[in-house]
Amino acid sequence: MKTYGQFCPLARALDRVGDRWTPLIVRDLAAGPKRYTDLLRGLPGIGTTLLADRLRRLEEEGVVERRELPAPAASTVYELTQAGRELSSALVPLASWGLRYLGVNATEELRPEWIIMLWQQHIERENARGVHDLYEFVVDGQPFHVAIDDGELTGGVSPAPRAPDVRVTTDWQTFLEVGLGRLDPLDPAAATRGAVEGDDAAVARFFELLVAPWRGREWFDPPARVADGPGSR
């Protein structure tokens, strides 16, 4: 195992989980157990040999474990151990810091489960106490849903399991611009790029819990970047 050789907890952690792709494997497993093929499909560019190596290392470090599903599934899944779940929580502040560099261009790989994970970690639970709402999103034709149940947020990459309290239909570009505070969802321009359906009270709760907390945060004003060129790297 490569090591920084430093008596430092950060260095020790990076010795074990600092390799390229490893944090993203943990991120994807934070949403729940996944088969090897699910992980490979969700990490385009990793390559099957490299994924196998990273999973083996994570098992050796006690971050990931394998489990056999009973029939009729009868397949092997990978899931986080307790140490792995603690690691996934520790990665959330880093992901929040990285928000400032996202911009609003939706040309890169983007998956609804990553949006759900951010909402799960950042929802203001006290404001969501007593709320029992189901929100359905159809973004560029891809459905996913989020449920808020007395302060706890869950979700899935599928249509809502029942008639939703609020349904949002839009495209990824508009979704990101609203989410990143670059487009006011009440602006007439936003209305031409999507629809928000539901009774007034449910829509108001939706904006309060899932949209308003993101607006005005400092990470949505990215620092100036130096243009690429000689000496810029």
C-alpha cells in the first residue's frame, strides 16, 4: 500500500481512500447496495479492472463488504460497512465545498441519486418537522421522486409510488439554474421552461424546503479562474 508516511489522521485516511475513483464508489454505495455491473455503469470511464481493484482495496480496509442476495435475485452486491457509512458522511462537506465549481452546464454525467444525496444531507430538518409530502420530478424525461416524512428525506430513481403532492417537469439546464440560484423559479422566464404542479400549500412547502435553502449561499459564486495556458497549471 502506498503511504504518505506521516503521523497525521488526514494522511492516514488518504492512504486508504485517497485513490482516484474511490470516493465516488463510496458516494454511489451511500445510496444503497449495488451490483458490480451497477457500479460500473454508474462510473463511466473507470474500467472494469480498476473498479475491481478499488473494491478489493475497500474490502481490505473494512469500508465495503459483499453480500449474496437470496433467490430469485441470487446475485452479489457491494455495500458500505459502518466505517463506510461514516466515510460517506465525512465526504458530504467536501461535496458541499465542490458545489462552487459546478456551474450550470449539464453536459457532464449527472444522476438523480446524486441530487437526492445532497438534499438528504442538507435539508433543514427542523423546518421539515410535521411535513409529509411526496415530490415527483421528470427532468428531460427521467423520473425520480423525493419524500419528506416529518423531517426525514428519502427518494428513489423512479416515478412517485403514489400521486405526488407536487410534480416538477423541466430540463436539466433549468433544474440546475434554479437549484444553483441562477434562475428565480417564480420568474416568468422559468415558467416557459418547465412546470410546477400541485396545490398552493404543497408548492410553497416544496420551495421552502428544497429550493430556498440553496439560494444565496456563497458557494454559488465561484472564484475567478485563471485561463488555461502556459503556467496556469
